Amino acid sequence: MKDARDVILAPVITEKSMEATAAGKYTFKVAKNAEKIEIAKAVEKQFGVKVAKVNTINMRGRLRRQGLYSGYTPAWKKAIVTLTSDSKGIEFFESMT
């Protein structure tokens, strides 16, 4: 089994993701080959919470131009983790609001 730090790469901090924290939904950037069960176990282990549901989204790289040249940003995977109603929140996100 992979280490929790290899599965969860970074939190996603946007206005939309911060509004969803009120409903118990937290957004993370995860490894491209991570599965929903691995993501749920990694969040439970790393933050000490109970996960109810995991939704994953494969984000395509965006086209970016720099003058004459153009290229794509890297593709990545995003996971939206919903916690159970009796679970406490994740401190990192709670301190940001």
C-alpha cells in the first residue's frame, strides 16, 4: 500500500473549494494513479477523520501561450472528499476560513 503522503499531493485552495468546506467537502490534488479507496484511506490516516464519499476528476492540461510559443500545463487529478456528518473537520481548511 502507498503512503498517505504519496497519494495526497496538495490541498486545492479556491473560492469554490473553500465554500464547499461548510458542507464537509474538501478538495485535494492527488496522484494520477490513485484510486478512490486509496484516497479515502489516505485522508482518514493523515487527518484522523471519517470519509463518507470520494469523487475524482481528471483535469486536462490547459493551453498556455508565451509570446510565439505555446504548450500545455500538466494534467492532474482532483479528489473531492466528503466527510461523514459526525466527523470533525480538517484543521488545515478550518484555519483558512
